[in-house]
Amino acid sequence: MVKAIKFDSAGQQVAEVELPSVIFDVDVNSPKVLLHEVITMYLGNQRQGTVQKKNRAMTAGSTRKLFKQKGTGNARMGARRSPVRVHGGRAFAVYPKDWYRKIPRTKKRLALKVALTDRARAGRIFIVESLNFDTPSTKNAVELLNRMIPERGRKLVVTDGHHIPTVKSFSNIPDVMTDRADSLHAYEILKSSYLLFTEDALKKVEEVFSK
């Protein structure tokens, strides 16, 4: 049984709530191996793979031999596009590549549960009744976070939906990220030291990822 501290919308502690064990209290035989595989795939899928360098075939310039092989006193030299010359082509040029690797949904969700379990057992998950921002206010967001989580470290605020005033309130705060409950990934969980869920977001996480 894992519990988390619950705050009201003003940032005052009101109670402790029990987190769903099916998500926040799971055991896996090799969690490090699973997390490494899923996160490596995730980061690889973020790569555009559009980098390209010119090889000697793509470089402009004549293919004639610049000077004769012997008798000049110079080193032997071939065409102007040779990789050993300035402005020549690259010897082992890189080409556009698709880095995408499919992540099985079962592994991705299990890795998310392992990451959430780690943060829950460390007491780094907090619940807030609601985040009421009618208009964006970075000042109010900072004050609210300082009351609930005064410790320093990267924080992830998880909401039920994309509420623009709330997202904008936290977007200018250093080391604070926001995300929707239904799009969480193990990478951003492990990248954050503390997690703050709204009550609706916690219900959404249980609804989406407990299957």
C-alpha cells in the first residue's frame, strides 16, 4: 500500500490518499533492463535523422589528377574532391536515416508503472484537489508549488486535460514541466524528481493505464 500527501487548491495539506496499487506499486523482475530498452527506443524516436554530409561523389570539382605522380617533389595527390584535401568530400559521409523503432504498448505501459512505482515508494508523488487558474499567472503557480513541494528539483505537473491558463502558468518556471495524464511516458517520470497530480489526473491515469 503506497500513500501520497493530498493538498487542497490553496496548497494546504489536508490528508493522505492511497494510490492505486495496480499502477503505483508493481514489481518487475528486471526493471532496469525494461526501462533502458523503452527509454532508448523513446529517445531514438525523437531523432529526425535528416543529417547528411557530402561524399566525394557529391562534391563539386574536377576529377582530373592535379599534377603528375612523380618529379614535382610534392606528395602524391589525386583529384580535388579527395577526402584529404580542403573542401573535399567526406571519407565516410553520413546519410539520412530513419531511427524509428516501434515500442510495444505492453512494455511501454509496464515501464511507466515501474517509474511511477519508484517515485511513489520514495514519497515523491503528491496530489492536489485542483489547479484553478482562470488566467495565466506564473507568480501564483510559483507560490503554490513552493507551499506544496518546497524541495528543489525538477517537477512534473500532471493535469487531466490541456487547460491553457494552467499550462501557461507553469511554462515559465525553470525545472517545471506539464503533461496530460493520458500521455505520460516513463522517460519524463524518471527525468522528474517530484510529481504533482490533480485528482482528476489521478483518476485518468488509473482509467487509461490500469487495463
